[in-house]
Amino acid sequence: MAAVYSDLAGKVVLVTGGAAGIGAAIVRHFAQQKSNVMFFDIKADEGQRLARELSDQGLAAHFQRVDLTDIAALRAGVVEARKAHGAINILINNAAHDERHNTEEMTPEYWDDRVAVNLKHQFFASQAVLPDMKAARAGAIINFGSVSWIAGQGGMAAYTASKSGVIGLTRSLARDYGPYNIRVNAIAPGWIMTERQLEKWMTPAGEIELQQRQCLKRRLVPDEVAKFTVFLASDEASACTAQHYIVDGGWV
């Protein structure tokens, strides 16, 4: 039986990158907690389909197509979401893209794009919801990092630099807004078997590496990250802030 966190019922939750992968699992799990879930993504078809699926189950899930790298659009999306559904209580900064890239071919424009996709929007989404949380003197923000930089993974320097920066962002915001009873934490997933990972990276060689490097000798799935995210946002984790939690089956 899945855990039920009664304090999450009715909470207004915003999830970025919620149309697919780990983000979609997070949207589903908050909706199942009877939260009022809004989610942003550029994947319109997937987002609308997920919102319909959950609405057909009598759950509250609302999709907005928002390009998170456009900060003006992100801010406008938060304003629209607030008008429609009320002050935001919980923010999950999940959106990211782990596209591989060669250092020799890096351009300043591509570097800026990768940082925008993987780090910059986390700050500005947090900035946009902080007035709601400060007014309520309560709130939870969860930023998504990655174990890739801890493991020293190559072939994606802009991604790993961005994801390591998530820790600094998290600890700084936690320090600044702790006096308002706002908790800020980070989650670093390991190799989670989303559709994208299965299609692009799960090769026979990848399976061997997984078995060698993880303590748990099995594939990890998005629901396992989503369950921990919901717990960390709930009052059951009320003393947890400024921390970085690894969910990777013991890879690092």
C-alpha cells in the first residue's frame, strides 16, 4: 500500500518538466496524494495526455506549455498558474536534459543553452514562487541534480557543471528562506529507466556497467524517485532542509 501524506491534500504543487519521465511520475504521485498539481513542459502532446489521464481519474492535474529557458514566459506561467489555482505551496524543479556534448565542439551559445535548460530556470522558478511561500510562512522547494558529476561522468561538461551548481543554489536558498519556514532540498537521481534512457542509453554494455556499479543489482524506475520526492515535500520531512539526497541504488 502506498504511503499517504494527509498534509499534501489540497496543496498547490508546481512541477517543471512534468510531461514525461521522472517528472510525469512525480505529477502522478502528487495527484494521488490529492494535491492540486500544475506542471510545465514544452512537450504539449505528452502534457495534455497526462493531464487528461489524471483528470479522468478524478485527480487534479493541470498542464501548461511553458518554455522554461524563456524566463519571461516562465514568470508569466507562474502568474497564470497562481491566478487559476491559488498560491503555490510546493515547487519541484525537475526539468533537465542530459544531452551529450564534446568539449572540443562547445560554443558559448551551446554552453548558455545547456545551463539555461539544466540550472538557470531553477533559480527563477524559485524566485517566482517565493512570495507565495513567504506570505504563508511555509513551503517546500525541491531542486533536481544528478549523480553524473559526482561519478565524474565525461562527455557532458555543461550538464555536469550545471547539476553540481544545483547544490550551491539549494543551500543558499535554504539559508535565505529558512526564517520563513521554507525548506529547500535537492535530489540527485542515478540512472533511472525512463523511456528516453531505455531508448538511447540502455545497451548490453550499459546493463553490464549498471550491474557492476550499483549496489542494488536491478534497474531503478521513475516511481522510486517520485515516492521519495513526495515524502521530502511532506510534513514527514519537516526538519529536512539544505540537504542533497542521492537516489541511485548505490552507484556513487
